[in-house]
Amino acid sequence: MTSHEDIKLLAEDTFNKEIQHGVVLVDFYADWCGPCRMMTPVLEKVAAEVKGRAVIGKLDIDKAQKVASQFQVTSIPTLILYKEGKEVGRLVGLRDAATVKDFIERAK
């Protein structure tokens, strides 16, 4: 799990409220997932670069099974990009910072 100040930890009960405004990239992850742990420093780098233009959040699928099911997350890490509450794209699997940043920038 991350303690980086640019990444917001999301919870199941507030998830829908958190994705309603602006551009929000959500990392669906689990603490036991190796590739998910490898994704954290990538997201920390991207979060610093897009600060003020997009929000990056993490949602633990073990603690938020309803949300993971609602968005049909079957593999992790899954990055889902929301704009004004609507899903506008997703990436599945480990990605590099340039790919993630480009993915976010295209949503604007």
C-alpha cells in the first residue's frame, strides 16, 4: 500500500462520489499482488506529473468487492479512467509511466 500524498486511497462506500468530478484514474489492486506492488512507484511518478489536472486513486479489491464486481475487474492491476463519473478507458496489467500518463492525457 502507498502512503504517497499524491495518490488517494479510495473506499467502497465513497467510491462513486470520488469519481464524479474531473479526470480520475483508479488503480484496482490487492496487497498480495506482485505486479500491483510494482505499479505503485509508476503511479506515484505519474501522480506528481498530472497533479492539479487529474486525480490518481487506489482501490483495494479485497476491501471493495462490490465496486470491483460492478466494473467487472477480473485481473489486477486494472487501471480504469473516469471522466465526470463515466468510464472512458481501461488498462490491464503492469504499464510504464509514459503509457499511463499518455492514457490520462488523452481523456482530457
